[in-house]
Amino acid sequence: MVRVSQADIANPATVRCGTALVSRRPIWPGWIPMLILPVAAIALGSRLVPWLFMWVLAAAIFVGCKWQTWWEQSGKAAGVGMTRSLGYLFAWPGMDAEAFLDTHRHVHRPKIKEWIWASTKTMFGGLLLWGGVRFLPEENGLLAGWVGMFGIILILHFGTFHLLSLAWRSIGVDAQPIMRAPLSAISLSDFWGRRWNLGFRQLTHQLIFQPVRRRTGVVPAILLSFFASGVLHDLVISLPARGGYGLPTGYFLLQGVGIVFERCPLGERLGLTSGVRGWSFAAICAGAPAFLLFHSPFVLRVILPFLRAIGAR
């Protein structure tokens, strides 16, 4: 028999489930930073140089998303202590709060070769950023910007974030790398669903794809998820650049359409879901229109000044 106190009965944050009382926190506090912080960053945008505006806005969106995913799992967080919650909020870029906060998951300790590989990617990114960019002629601004972006992505997404994953897994926390060999993707679905930036994928899957799929089906869920991704990238890329509006959204809509086509009967008959054809289709769809995502106003007005600011150009 479950004993229920008068305090439990009077507490509106509890609901009766059979003979037990189950705690239920309100949902709305989880959305407050996600709504307020990006608006505040945009309001400050006119006072900031474009590259700083980009980082401030990206950080605002990131912090808002992190808080929302943590709040969703705040009941579990209460049972694991403040240290792990702070680690998730401030020392891990992933968005899978459920896995990170679960103390009962068995985590394989990383091998030394994974540490070496993550360190190699970080160092190579640094060489590109503070070495390779310098050797490019001044008139090749677009090329320098692209090389610099590649270096930044290697340092952060493939290098530093991988090292963080290794550190957390070394102490038993389930923090899987957010980049999982994207060049090995066997299809466009595999690339976006299992290999590229899984932190952001976890967020859109949880907040957009799953609810929309339950109401309207898989195809609208896919397209709306990629549309939302495009809008967020337009905010972080086109708004600071003050140009190229809509191009990142167009890029992500193309990815959504590509996945829908890949999964349709014709795409399956063409062999686009696996093998060499699937890999080639993914490479073409994700790589060829990348200039829409990182358009020239962004490269010239945001990335190049940032490279100069950090001494890479």
C-alpha cells in the first residue's frame, strides 16, 4: 500500500496513477531560454561585428536547446546529482540528455587508438586553420574561407567534441561522439540520421520529427524537420552575413527531398539506400549544393573577418 501525505495531495505537480503519485513538472520552463536567448542575441546583433554576432547567436540557440533537453529529463537529473547535470549543460555538446544522465548504462571504455585518432583530427584542423589558410593568396578569399571553415569543423566537431566524448566515456558516462564517420555513410538517410552532427539530429528528431510523424506521417515529418534545420542555420549564417537569406533553408529542404526520394519505390529500385550507389547519392546531395549552406556573403563577411581576428589569415 502506498502512503500519501496531505502535502502530496495538495501539490499540483503530482498526479495520481493507480494507487501511486507520479511527479510531473510543468513543461513551459524548459522552453523559456530557447525563446528568450536567441531574441536577445538578435537584438544585440547590430552592436556586434558579424563574426561575433554569429557566435553569440549560435551560443544562445545552443544554450536554449541544452536547457530544454535537460528539463525534459530533469526528473532523472534529480537522482544523479548536480555534477553530472552541470557536465551535460556546460561540458558536452550532445543533446541526448536521457543517455548522458542515465547512471545504469554500461559504457565501453575507449581504446587508446580512438584517443590518437581524435587528437590527430584536432591537430590537423589546427594546421589547416593556422597554417594552410596563410599560404592562400589574398585574392582567393572564398577558398581561404572554405579552408578555414574546414579547419574549424575538424577542430570542434571532429576533434575537440570527440575528445570530450572519450573523456566522459572513460568515467562511465554514455556520451557518444556526435560525428560518426560521415564519409562511410551508405545512404543520405544514413548520413543525416546516424553520422552527421547527432547532437542536432537528436534535437530535431525529438522535438519535430516524432510529434509530426504521429500526426501526419513520415514524409511531412522529414520535410518539416529539415525545414526547421534550414531556418535555424539561416539565422546563424545569413542573419550575421546580412545576405544569402533562404539559401541554407533551401539546402536543407533539398536534403529532405533527397531522403524522401531515396526511400520511395523508384529510389529503392535504383539502389540508393545502400552500397556504392547509396554512398554516391549521399555525397552528391550533401556535398554538391554545400555552397547554398555556406554562401559567399557568409564566407566573405563573417568567416574571413573571424579568421583575421584569430590570427589565421
